[in-house]
Amino acid sequence: MKLRPYLQLARRVAATNLTRPAAPYKLFFSVTNRCNYRCRTCGIWRKKALGELSLEEIRTFVRAAPPFSWVHLTGGEIFLRPDLYEIAAAIVGQSPEFLMLNFPTNGYFTDRIVEQVRRIAALRPPRLFITVSTDGDEPLNDEIRGVPGGWRRQIETFRRLREIPGVTTALA
């Protein structure tokens, strides 16, 4: 790993606390409001999944946007987007300044998530960081998230993602 681009990013992050940056270094990008969980701590699943950008609209945005060093995809559950790989491909190739792609998942769709993350990792983003969201132990997690058996799937997804080279995974 080359250290210089990360030092430049750290400098940009620090500078945002002192001055107004000319362009953002990080993009938080919500790709969907759809979610299969019914969490008591989040009501995104109550929203209608209207107004999602199409893949072509996302590609157009990425081409026109200033170069981002860090892109954080979020949503609802981003793996409910059938074109997630294509979205990631548009982002990873967007700039020589690009350093990190990260996103959370609720971890429920283990096989789909692992297959898509393998494909995204093959794009070789400089850093790929994924959090598998959990809320405590099994009974508490499943109660809060409103999906019986969810915790076991989340832990299995976490375990399998950790086996993929080039992917950093955490429980959050």
C-alpha cells in the first residue's frame, strides 16, 4: 500500500476543520431506501423506494463530480440493488485520487453479498471496507431488527466476508 495518497487524504480531512474545501473528498451516497429488516432504531423500511437513481444517472453523476477519495455507499440494504456491482465499478474507476469504498450491510443475504463483494473486490479498489451491522447478542439483535434468525445470517456473512482477499470487514 502506498502511504502518500493516504497522507494527502488525511491532510484534506484535517484542512476541512480549518478551511472550506474547494471540493469534497468523501461522498456519502444512498443508493436505495429498500430494506428487508424492520429495525426499531431505523424507519427507512417505512419509506417508499421512489426516486432511486438509475445506473446511467449514477454513471453520469460520477463522471461529472469532482474526484472523490472516499465513497461510502449506504441505504436501506444496498444489496437489494441488482446493479450494485455496476455502481461500484463506476465509482472505483472514477479518479486516480480514489482510495476507499466502504458500505454497511445488514448481512441477511449471505450468498448474494459474498458473491457481489467478490466481484467488487476483483475491481481492486485500493481499500474495500465493509461493516456488517449488529445490535447485540442474538435475542436482542433479532428483536431490535424485527427478523428472527437475522443475527445468525449476519455472523455467517461476516465470517465469509473475512475470507475474501482485499476486503476489510468489521461488525458494527
